[in-house]
Amino acid sequence: MKKILVVLTAIILSSGSSVLMSQNTITTIKGDVFSTSEFEILNENNYKELKYLNTKGKYRFIDLDDVYSIKTRKEKSVVYQPQGEFDLTKDQMKNLVQGRIEGKDAGSFWAPFLITYAATSSMGFLDQGDLFAAPLVPLGTTITIGIFGWTAKPKVPSNNEYYTNGYKEQRAFRMIKASLLGGGAGLITAAGINILRNN
């Protein structure tokens, strides 16, 4: 019983320390959100970049222009600043980034992966003379899935065009990525099926 309590206490303490170590949250223009226990803004020859410690204990660098905001335990600072008259305003960028964040979590990854995988794998049953058409299947399927992902409406209806565009952009990108991976795996499976059929 004492051993169990010791183990549980160690787990709780380690979990608590990891939470305390990652009190800073960095959000990028692309909608990526990650935590860090340590960061520094470097400025050399008018080029600014953010140096931060990732969860694996390695330092990474990112162009400061790609950072939207930095949130510490005390405050949240919006790093983004419009540079020209054609740049998005702070409010417009805020809505765009929020849409991108929520778009990354929207839609199933496995559905487009499995659809493209199944469609492409079935090409393995074609005769060898028709195999030239095999790569067209994942391409066509991916384009269709990408269009579907772009036309999908946000889960939370919004009349803000910047939020909606950010949401659709990331949802479509996520689905296209899954479809491409499914297509690649499907081509390998199709090749294996075709080899087995002709041996």
C-alpha cells in the first residue's frame, strides 16, 4: 500500500511540475498553438525571431512575423502588427487565427484517409495494361475531398468572413493531407495486390 502511495505521489508531483514548466503559450499566424517553459525574442540585423524550448527539451526558432501572440502566466501579448495598408487589421487577424485553430480540430482525419486508401487499393485488381490510371485515383479523390473540406461550414456558425476562411482553409488542408497519405498507402497496397495476382 505504501509503495502504491509513493508511486501515485511521484506521478502527481511530476504532472504538476510539467504543468508549471509549461506556463507560456505561443500561437502562430497559421493557428498552431504550443506550450513552452522558456522563450526569448532575438533581434539580429533587424531580423527578429522567437527562440523557445519545446516539450522535448530542444530549442527551436520561429520567425517573429509568424507569431500571433504569446501568453504568459501574467498576461497575453499580441505580437502581430500590421505593416502596411493591405495587411489585415488586428481584429481581422484575430478572427482568422481563431478560425484556423478550430479548423485544425474539425473533420475526421481517418475518413478521408480510408476513403482514398480503399479507392486506390482497388486499383491493384486492374490488368497491368490499365495500371497507368492508378495514380489518377488518389489525385481525383484528394481534389474532391479538398473541395468538400473547403465548402464545409464551421461547427459554430459565424458571419465573420475571416474566421470562416481560416476555418475552411485548415479543415481542407487537414483533409487533403490525410487523403494524400491514404493515397500513398493505397498505391503501395495496389502494387502488392497486382504482384500477387500476376505471380
